[in-house]
Amino acid sequence: MKFLVSIIILIFLLGCKQKHQPIKITSMENKEAKNNPYYSRTDTAKLNISNEEWQKILAPDLYAISREAATERAFTGKYNEFDETGDYYCAVCGNHLFRSTSKFASSCGWPSFFEADKEGVYYKRDQTYGMERVEVLCKRCDSHLGHVFDDGPKPTGLRYCMNSISLEFVSDSQP
């Protein structure tokens, strides 16, 4: 029995390591934004939009994660193994969330950051699934982004574990 448990733990640990080089993508166009009248990278005014309205605008997978706090499967997000210089915005409303210089390879299966834009996010206690966690939400549109944990690197010691689908990346090389 101990042998079987050891094998399962070993498989899990090996599965959590990134196996590929970071992908280089220069165009991460947000097609959602074209059909979203509330999307703006410059307007920081708080939005008060009903989930019924968001459901009409957002793709089903983005709606499930951003409005219903679902989670994308580990190691499937477009930004998990992604390493370019630029900024990350809320895919729902365009609010600024992270700078790429705070992104790090956590090997947890989701893009991770050690620092967030203080004007871009807020936090809420999350006790779902019998766990005690801290949910990270967009300060402008109240969309679920992921969770923050206290096992990250210096200087903050935090790990913002985000859903790729909730993020939009804009490269410094884009006009």
C-alpha cells in the first residue's frame, strides 16, 4: 500500500513540472472585446452590470469562470507557459491587473504572479469546496480571476494563481 501511495505522489509531482519552453505569442487579440460595449483599457469607472447582461456578451467559457467562479483545467491556459514583456488586463472589462515582470513559473498549472495592480483587484474570502482561500476579483467589473496564496516568491511571498481565460495580454511591442 505504501508503495502505491509513493507511486501516486511521484506521478503527481512529475505532472506538476513545466515540460515545455515558454511560448512566444505576439498577438493575443481579445475577440471578446469587439462585442463588449463595457470593455475599455482606459476607463476605470466601476461597472454594475447584471450577470444576465454579461451572459449575453461573454463566451460561455469566459462567463463560467468570470461570473460563476469556475476554474479552467490545470496546464491548459494560454498564459501558463507564456513569457513576454507587457501587461495583463481583465478579459471581461479591460481593467489593468498585472505587469509581466511580476509573473513567475510556479509549476502549479496556472499563470502565477507575485504582485497585482492594487487599483485593479480586490479580495474576498472563499470557503467553497471545504477550503479556506482568498478569491481575487477585478475591481472594475467584479469578475472572478483566481485565488491568491501565501506561498509565492520574494518580495511579496504571494502567488496570484489566475485563470488564463480571465486575462488578456498586451505586449510592450504592440502599438
